[in-house]
Amino acid sequence: MTVEDVQHPLVTHFDHHSVDFAHTAIDTVNTLREQAPVAWSDAYDGFWVVTRHDLVSEGFRDFESFSSRKGASIPALSFGSTHIPTSMDPPQHAVYRRILTPWFSQTAMGKREPWMRERVRELVTGLRDRGSWDFVPDLADIMPGTVTLTILGVDPARQQEFLAAMARGMANQGTTDPDVRAEMERDKQWLVDQILAEAADRRATPRDDLMTVLATEQLPDGSKITDAQIIDIVMVLLLAGFHTTSGALTALLVHIEHRPELRQRLMAEPDRIPAAIEETVRLYAPATGMARLVTKDREFGGVRMREGDMAFLLIMAASRDPRQFEDADEMDLDRNNGKSVAFGWGVHRCLGLHLARILLKIQMETIFEVVPDYRIDLERVRLSDTMGIGYLHESVPASIGGAR
Amino acid sequence: MIQVRVDAERCEGNAVCLALAPEVFELDDSGLAYVLPGEPATERQDDVRRAVDGCPREALLLAGE
Ligand code: HEM
Ligand code: SF4
């Protein structure tokens, strides 16, 4: 590469939270990646947009050059403050990740599978009885939060309230309306109060749940996890799994509705569902991208980055990079997705990936089994106007046999 | 004493084990995990178990309980 490339990066107005982006997300990321593996965006306070698969993986892997300490979002999130473990670098990151991992491991999820199946079956049977429904609020948005709250040990009777407050907070992330902002503040305060009450309850009467561990665990330096940190961890757990897993379910449902032969195949060969899920999260990034702080001056992907710059590792672009994935825009159930960055890479690789995979599998199997003749009303399917967090649907109306 | 082994056929090099047991695992030049020399697994049994459990590819194998 020439000195000129390094000094004159492609400058764009790339803004992953804009409505324009939401309407053209896939085209935009595919075009940008082919224009420049790393471009500069002048949106927000300015940031590098990293699009090529090898560079995105490298950015995730190299936590010394690309630090998480300014958080993983551009602009920074309003919920919570320190974002544990998302905003931590090794070695501190490991202290918390070690506490959380056993609760979300493949073994732990396997133990909860029968219970998850039961809950999903109840919900889908309810949809069948109603005859028509919307997959987004009526199934996709319910289960991820339900499972995480159950792992934490929150009483099932109170989970609905938690989920509603979270949903309002997420839906209005970008708003500037003072009334809505005030309501969000109230929701947030309510959640904080609830979390603290749960933690206090577990200190008094410990149980076999994650909240008890958070409230009582002794850290290697002898200290306890503070109240502020507990709030933070719980918020991250709830937020991180909520729209991501929901987005993946609806993306797969809509994808196969457009391709009846693929839907038929998955119904006939349910053991192909996990492969379809891996392809779905690759093609329709439930997590659009992750931010990092550049910690030293360096050349990266043809540009000169400066210490203190922010970089956005654009998973959505990397996941369709034809250099890594042959026929990258196609769903291929036989593809080897070993290098997929849909769940991130490196030390922050998704804590909830076993939960997401198992839950998505259960949901698809149950839908095929309980409402095999469901039809999605493709004309009324609505994509979200904000794709900055992930490729999301706003509404996926469906009914049995297509009757409304 | 316990021993841990990386199944190179399964390992995808995502470095989750490094996050959970940094004293035990490292990535080699081809991007796959390996166990650091000096029986670190025995001293860090809890971390190793978490890594075994946390590996998204089930590429870590425990031996000698
Ligand atoms: C299809 C569903 C999901 C996708 C695509 C996804 C994607 C991701 C990605 C890309 C990261 C990396 C963040 C970074 O590098 O900064 C991540 C981290 C994380 N995810 Fe997920 N996620 C999903 C579901 C879940 C679920 C269900 C949970 C439930 C608790 C969860 C919890 C987390 C947590 C706690 C982290 C932070 C891990 C750390 O910093 O060490 N995710 N996820
Ligand atoms: S966690 Fe598993 S797949 Fe990832 S690097 Fe370690 S051994 Fe390999």
C-alpha cells in the first residue's frame, strides 16, 4: 500500500443508528467493505469502521491494541455505567467472566433444556389457540429474558414486569423527547431498586441461583462485588441477550418464509436447524458491530490509527465478506462456520451463545411441531428503523393457514 | 493432578479459554490454543474446569482426575 492510502482514508458519514442505514443495511455494509477495509466515519465524535473479516477478527483478538474500556457501543450506552464484563480488559475481565461462565455453559444450558422446552411449548400452544399473532412480541422477545431472569433466580411471577421495563428502555434508546426520557429514567430506577432488593434478599437467604453468587461471591482480592457492579452485570446480561436472540429467531422465520423449499427441508430434517441458525446469525447479524478504543498509534488495514481513536468492528460486514465465505450472501447449510464472528471473537466472545443456540433450536422445533401450517404475512412484516444494535424486525405477523 | 489437552481438530481459536484460564492456555501462530508448559492445569484446576466447560467447541479434554 502507498503512503497516500495510509494518510487519506475513505471518509464517510456511516451511522449505524440512522434510519437510512436501517433501510439499506446489508447493501451499505457490502459496499463499504469493498470500498475500504477500514474507513473513517464522521458521525458522532468520529470513528473507524472496520469491515473486512480478517481485520474484524484481528481487532477482537488483539485486546491490547483494541481495548474494551470505553465500552462496546458507539455512542456509549445510557443503561448502566461500567458494563461488566463487556467494558473490561484482561486480566480484570477474567475475574467476572469466570463467575458468570458456569451459569451459561453448554452443560448448564443442557440441564435447563427440558424446562425451556416446556415454556416454549406453552407459549407456542397459546399462539396456536389464538390463531394469529406477532412473532416479535409474542415469542421472540419473551424467551431470552425469561431464561436469563430464571438463571438469576427472579420469581417467575415478577419476570413480566422486568421484561416490560427493559423493552421500553431498549425501544427508546435514541429518543430526545423529554417525556420519554423521564419515563426511561423511572424504568431504570425501578429496575435498579428491584435488582438491589433481590441481592439483599439473597444475602439474607442464599439460594441456588446466579443472584446469590453475585450477592455473596468473594473476589480473588478478598472484596465482594459491589451493589453498583451487581446492577451493572444484571443489566448487561439482560440487554445482551434480549434483542440479539429475538432478532435471530425472526430473521430465520422470515428468511425461510421467502424460500418455501428451505422451510420444507428444515421441517423434514430438523437436525439441520442448528446449521440454519449459524447461517442466520452470520447473514443477519443480531449484533451489528462492537466498539473498541485504539490504545496505540498503529497502521491497521491501510489506515493510520491514533491512540484514543474509537474503532467499530462491523460484524455485519465481516460476516458477508466473500474473502472468508464463498457465496457469502447465500444461506448454505453445509458451510463451515468455524470462523464466524457473529458471536464475536476472543476473550469477549458471547457468554450467552449456548443459551442463544439452544433456545433458537427449541423455538424452531416447537413452531414446526405445534403450528406446522403457520403462515407469515410477508406484506405486513416490518424491519426495524434502527439496526445499530442488530438486524431486527419490528413486527412479524403470522397466523394458521394464512387466515387473519 | 489433572491434565488438559486441546483437540486441534475441534479448536477454532476463539480464545475463550485464554479469558478463563490465562495462566494455562495460549494461542499458537496458526491461531489454535495450546497448553502452556509446566503442568499449569494442576495448579489452576478450577480455572481449567471453567475453560473446559466454557469452550464453545468442546475442544478441551480433561484427563487424570
Ligand atoms: C443470537 C444471539 C446473540 C448474539 C449474535 C450475540 C452476540 C454477541 C457478541 C458479538 C458479543 C461480543 C461483544 C464484544 O466483543 O464486545 C457478545 C457478548 C456477550 N453476550 Fe451475546 N449474543 C447473543 C445472545 C446472548 C445471550 C442470550 C446472552 C445472555 C446472557 C448474551 C450475553 C452476552 C454477554 C454477557 C456478553 C459479554 C461477554 C464479555 O464481555 O466477556 N448474549 N454477544
Ligand atoms: S475456547 Fe476452545 S475453541 Fe476456543 S481457543 Fe480455547 S480450545 Fe479453542
